[in-house]
Amino acid sequence: MSADSRPEQVGIGAAEQRSRPARIRRRPADLAMFAVGAVVLVLCALPVHAHSISALEADAFRLVNHLPDVPFAIVWVPMQLGNFLVVPAAVLAALLARKWRLAAALATAGAGVYALAKVVKHYVLRGRPDTLLDDVTIRGAAAHGLGFVSGHIAVVTALTLVAWPWLPRWARWAAGAAVVAVFLTRMYVGAHLPLDMIGGAALGLGVAGAVRWLFGTPVGDAEPRAAAPAPGPDAGGA
């Protein structure tokens, strides 16, 4: 084999390696996520009552809800990251990226956590903050219906954790920031109490763990790695 043909063949091999589908496996940590989410959800539900709220939870709520006013658009936009419409948007993004397994996992997690949040609401009865406290600041349209758990935080948490192993590092930071933004803005606008948010996040964690175990996650780092430089024609000689 001539020295001039080696770089070309090495380059072809590297390209084939980069285009090879990610190896998928199921991890015990995903089952641990499911278990932790279930336990935390139950622990959050135990102190919830339909007609009363603890002083600690009320104080934690006021700490966020009584922050200074800002233009509502600044709050409304990040709050929508927990809207159910984010589910089909996330699935479409995965399909456009040709990540079929991820798209199926996101669809399952999004639909599943949304439905389960509705079920939990009817077993753990609690209204919105303004039905339990007198000094709630309502921003935007007042939320109605039952409050525990928050469907917004459940959806964004589940989608983020399902997508996490597939995302590059910068996207993980963005997804994590989205979870924090939804968590805080739902209390800031007066829609949910702290245990509503923690319980919803726990539900999202549990669903994500179950879905990740069902569909598997890619092995290795999601960050693209540069191919090793091809050896020059004089490689091996000194």
C-alpha cells in the first residue's frame, strides 16, 4: 500500500466511525431515578392538605411570589417551557435530528407525565395559592383548578432528563436553566406552592427514569469528538 493512500483510507474510516449509530444500554441509575422520584412525590404529598398550609411552605412561597414586579413578558416566555405544547416541539426537533429513539422516548415521557399529573391532582386535593393564603400576588391570568402537582414543572423535568444523555454540554446547561426558570416563575405568578413544584419535579424525575430504562440511553459523551489526525506519509520513519 502506498503512503499516499493511507490518509484517505484513515479519513474514510473516521467518517464511518462518526456516522455509526450510538450504542444504547439500560442503566441501573435510571431505575434509581424512578425510585427516588416516586419516594419524593409521596413525601411531598403527605403534608399537603386541602384547607391549610404550613408556615414554612407559606414563607418559602412568599419569598418568590413577593419579589419585585418585572414586565410580564419576561416571566411568561420561560414559563411556557413547561407547557404541554413543548412536548410535540421536542419530538419534532428529535425527528429532524434523525434521533428516532429519542423522539419516541420524549413522546412517551411527555404524554405520560402530563396524564399522571392529572391523576395525582385528583388524589391529592389542594387548590391554588390564593385559596389558602390572603397575600398572594397574582400576575397574569389567575390559575384555576387543583394545584398539586404542577404539570408545567413535571413536563419540563421529564423532557429534560430524558433528553439529557443525548445532548451536548451547552444544551444540557440550557435545559437545566429551563427547569429552574419554570420552577420559579410558576410560584412568582402565584400559580403554585413550593410542594406543588417539588412534587411535580419528582413526578418528572420518576417518569424520566422509567422511560430511560424502557428505551435505553446512548453510551459515552454526547459531545462530538474530533477525529484523530491521519498519519503523514513519513509516519513510522525516523
